[in-house]
Amino acid sequence: MSGPAPFAELLAAALIVLGASFALVGSWGLVRLPSLMERLHGPTKASTLGMGAMLLASVVWFQLGEGVWTTHELLIALFLFVTAPISANMIAKVHLHRLRTGEASEPPGPTGPPPPPPGKADWATHEAPHQGTPGDFAGD
Amino acid sequence: MTLSVLEGALAFGFAGLGLALAMNLWRLVKGPGVTDRILALDTMVINVIGLIVLAGIAGDSGTAFEAALLLAMVGFVGTVAYAKFLLRGDIIE
């Protein structure tokens, strides 16, 4: 391991420690928090801050250590940042859907299920098209 | 033999991510809902991506990142497929 400036090594090491700490805290939150909607909160820190710091450490290491710009890491970070909210939204939708259909395996958590939204609307989970569904319903 | 700063940080990172994976596995086994299991699998994929990135730094290899990118894509598609299956009873309609 010759060549890399000590500053680059220190910066990469600090970013790795930061990223691993966030991953650890996120997974600890997944174990510790009482209901699914709260548990969704923990791993998002791991996937944005934790992975972001580790991928940045990799960029710093390969750039300052070997003088090579690697953009794969930024691509991974971009992909994770785009997809993490989508998968979290899908998981929350499944949770609401199963609460609504009364699945026995789905505990609502200490605060109970969320209150119904005002008006005739319902939470936006996937369901069969019915009277009043905009768009793809023949009777519209 | 003394560890350099980066080697110490890498050891800490591997240990932390391994512990995080063990906690995710506990949540995967414990449940209680099927959504908790999907969330645990999603988090496991995230942590494994971190492990691959750290392995790429430790091994000074650029090929680890293709694996990490592929795993990120496959993990996302897997999570969405689980969620779609539970919502609709089908994945591709």
C-alpha cells in the first residue's frame, strides 16, 4: 500500500466508519422499533446515509489513492436514492392493504391502524377497479 | 503487525455490517407480519451492497462495483415483486 496520501486514507477511513455506523443503527432500529410503520424509518438511514458514506469512501479511495475517477459508486448511490422511497412506499402500501383486509399476521402497532382519510377517499393501496376509479373502468 | 487506519476502518465496517445482517436475519425470522419480512430482506440487500463495496476497497478491485450495482437492481425488483404479489396476487398482469 504505497503512494496514497495519508489524508485520503484518513478521509476514506472516517467515511467507512460513518457508513458502517449508520448501517448498524438502521438495522438496530429495524429490530428495536415497535411497529412496521416505525420500522420503515430505520433502514432508510442505512440506505441513504450509510451507503452514501461508504460509496463516497470508495470514490475518495480510488481517486486520491490511485488517481482513477470511478463513477460506478455514484451510479449505485443514485440508484439506491431513487429506489429506496419506491420500495418503502410499496411496503407501506402492502401494510395498509393487509390491515384493511384484516390479515391476522399483520399487527397494526401500538397506535392502531391509521385513521381513514377524509371524504369518500381511501388509502391508495392497489385494489380492483370499482365504480369511480378514474381511467381504466369501462363504466366511467 | 499493526493495522493501518484504513485496515482498522475496514475491519470495523465488516464487523458492523455483519452485525447489522445478523439483526436483519433476526427480524426476518421473527416477523411478525409478512411486510416485516419484506423490509428485512430489503435491508439485507442494502447491507450486502455495503459489504461488496467494502470488499472492493479492501481488495483494490474495480469489478466489485458491477456486482453491487446488479445486486441493487435485483434487490429493488425483488422487493417490488414481493409487494406487487401481496397487493395483487400476481406480479406481471
